[in-house]
Amino acid sequence: MAITPQHITDTAIRGSSPKFDVERIRKDFPALQQMVHGKPLVYLDNAATSQKPLAVIEAEEHFYRRDCSNIHRGVHELSERATKSYEDARVKAQRFLNARDSKEIIFVRGATEAINLVANSFGRKNVQAGDEILITAMEHHSNIVPWQILCEEKGARLRVAPINDRGELLFDEFEKLLTPKTRIAAIVHVSNVLGTINPVREMIEAAHRKNIPVLLDGAQAAPHVKVDVQALNCEFYAFSGHKLYGPTGVGVLYGKADLLDAMPPYQGGGDMISSVTFEKTIYNSLPYKFEAGTSNIAGGIGLGAAIDYVNAIGMENITGYEDELLAYATEAISSIPRLKIIGTAAKKAGVISFVMEGIHPHDVGTVLDQEGIAVRTGHHCAQPLMERFKIPATTRASLAFYNTRREIDTLVAGIQKVKELLG
Amino acid sequence: MPDLRGLYQEVILDHSKRPRNYRVLEGADHQAEGYNPLCGDRITIYLKLENDRITDVAFQGSGCAISTSSASILTETVKGKTLAEADALFEKFHALVTGEANGNQAGDASLGKLAVFSGVAEFPVRVKCATLAWHTLRSALKGEAKTVTTE
């Protein structure tokens, strides 16, 4: 992205607007207050997982200290409190995604389980031998492997829509791959490696013109951009709580109610039934049909607190601040000689993957760690994408709204140190 | 605090930039591929044996400075050694990089150039990088066809 000095001046002014006080926000995150190897922590591994605000930590703690009990079955006070908190969190998730109804919100372990649920339930019912499933070349392994398993079982075929060298989807190719055999298109909303924001609205419209349902993997999108599943009109949307400043081990599958109703259960057990005899079991209604066994109750409540926290700041403010920070970081990092950014799409969220000439990402990561800078190095669970760019790995700095320009400057200084030591 | 200069010693940087015996070994009678899925490092080791002595050894692949230099120094070190000697070296090297050597191993003359890897012990996540080539060597000697991984 070309940044003119004028633009940087503009962003500097807007970045300091009273609406968004990053120094105040940072105080909400206890983990950001620490020193690592004698240096202040610079946490730039947010695409792997984000840090948690005190509100989330306290919500989980409150559950375990005061309300710990099982949900949906107790008549006692603690169970009523826990059930209310957990179901309130479901409504928060519903509003967060602008879903029509809270029964369309299935709590799962994370985006990975959400996709596996759809592959196992919707996929097994609707995909037959000779059918096709369409994904893109920039998928995370979690939106590749569940479909491969399904294809292998059914004798179906996995098709992959290609991308260009900037990391942008080739839309015409995508459209051509939507065929009468396609049973579902499963698409990443924002790439975890490239940062590319896919034109999902247009992709969904193209799929719908051929009556093909669409699942969006929103693991990297939900924390950074406003998601409105009714406006998008996608059939399924998956995201993880832990990347949205919530706890690990909890996430959401959104599905249109009529589709979810028609789908067979994913796992059997308690809570997902309305009656069981040895002859026949009647399944529970949505969303409980898909929530067998005791859920991650504390996690769900924590996710609710994370959504409240994000809402209090405002997703528009978050996106605006992160866009400015990404522009600043892109400008600073791309000016380093013998360094190449992988993923230069016109529309990006806060991810900068890069490779350095003659220096392996793993060595970059070790040197940066000694400077207190946390980045991810490796293939980022996207090995086919690494092959597409003919690289074994990248170093990835991924941003959150609590990162600052000062931290970007520290990263750039750290990269200079890498070059001094290993270049 | 761990010392980066102790990890990236001059000898290591030299071997990572100019790896020795970096080629496909024509007429190799043993070979194996090693893979570290954590970081994508991938190497192939080629060997020629006469009776139980390693008469020639070479490698190819891509990896970080630690894994590349370790493979390069391995080829220099084990050439001419018997299988038992190579195995004993791996044991000593492993103790050195995992920090089980209590500091004495670095002064062990039989380690030779391998002693430059003593700094790895302070960076536990890099032990797999340093040992990938050695695990691959062991696999090649056993004639295992499958890719060995560090996981």
C-alpha cells in the first residue's frame, strides 16, 4: 500500500482522537504489563491468540468462585445463575454477529470445531460421491483438513480457488469453480498469513446465484472487522473466542436456523436430547441439539465478557485504529532492505508476514524474542499457502488494538538487530 | 539471560551461510529425509558405508541457521568414523545441546567442532533444530525409509 506523508499526518491526528486512548486500553490487559528477557513485552502474535482484558479474567473467576454449577438442569440457585450467564453470553454472541435468533448460535471449542461440525453434520448428509467442495488457496489447515476427510469418506473432490502474487483471490476463477456439483463453499474471511480480507459478500452472492451454501471461517476476521451475518447472508460463520480477547476452548458456530434444524446431530450425549429410550432418542431443539455434554461454561461466560469489552470500545474504532497501525507498520517494515512482505492485498487486516534474504524466520524469531518481541514464525498452519509462495516459512507480526506505533518501532529496531547478528 | 552471541557463534554462522558437503551424494548407499514440522526445516542426508565405517556423507535441504550449520558440521565430523563412534558422538552432542552435560561436555575434546553448539542449551525451543540432522543420520544408518520428524 502506498502511503503518502500526508496520509501519515492524517492518521497521526486521528490516532490521537479522544475516542481511542491506547495507553488507557493497555492498562486493561495484565499480561501486557510484563518484562520479557529484561525488556517490555511487545506482543505481536495476536493472530495466534490475543491477550485477555481483566474483565474476561474476572468473569471466568467469578463463575468459579461464586456460580460454579452445571447449566440447564439444576433447580438450585447456583445453576440458575450459571445458566443465565451462559445464555446471556449466547445472546451477546448473537448480537455481535447480528444473527436473527440466539438459537442460531452454537457454542463450540473454537473455529476448528465449528468447521468440523459443519463438515460432519451438513457435509455427511449432503455430500455424495462425485460432488465438490470449494475452498481457497489461502485457507488455514482447519478449513482444509475437515473437508479432505469428508471428501475421502464420500469420494467427493476438494477444489481450490487460486490467488495472485499479492495474495488476492482470483474472483473469476472462484466463480468458475462454483459448479452444479459444488455442495458447499468454505472460505476464509481474513487470511491468518496474508491478512487478505476476502470479498466475501461478492463471493457469497456468486455462490448463491448457483444455490451453493457458504461457510465463512471468521477466526481472523471477527476480532478486527464488523461481521453482520444477515447482511452477508452466509449460511455458516465460525469464530474462536480466544482470538477475540476471550478465553481459549470456546468459540461460535453461527448457522441459519432452517439449515441447522435439518442437520443431524454432530455428537451424542447429555443436554442434546429431549428424551431417550433404548429404542429411540428425540433430539433437543436448537441450539442444544449440537451441544452434547457439559459445555465450557466458564469459557462461554468469559467470551460474553470479551464481546462486552469489544463493544464498549466499538468495532468501528478498533478497525479504524488497527488500519492506521497496519499502514504505519507496513510503511516501516517494507522500507527495510532485503526484506519482502508476503501478502500485499489491497484490502488487509492487521497481519504482516515477511521473509528476509538469507535469514531463516526461526532465527528471526529467536533474536526478536530476546528483545521482548513475540512474533510467530513457521508455516502458520497453512502449508499449501507456503508452497504457493515457494517459501518454507515466514515471520509474522499480527496486530491488535492494544499495540502501538512505539511497539512497531521496537520491532523495526529488532529486525535491524537480526540483520546485524545474522545478515 | 541467554546469550545470542553464544547461540550464533561465528563457526555456526559460517557453516549456515556456506554449508560444507552440501550436495546429492552420487552412489550413496544410505539416505534419509528429516523434517521439523514446527518450522518447516527439511534435510536429506546421504551416506556411503564400507563395512561399518562412514566413508562419505553429504546433505541437502533448507532450514534455519542452527539446523543447517548442525548438518554441515555433522558431515565434517562423522566422515571416517565407525557407526559406533558416530552414535557415541550423537549421545554426547545431545547431552550438550539439551544441557544435560553440566558444562563439562563443552570441554570434551572428542566433541571437536560440535562444541560450538553449547549455546543451544539456553534456548530449549532450538534443540530440535540442532538435533534434526543427527536424528536423520541415525535413521539413514538404520535404513528407515520413512521421513523422520522431530515431533
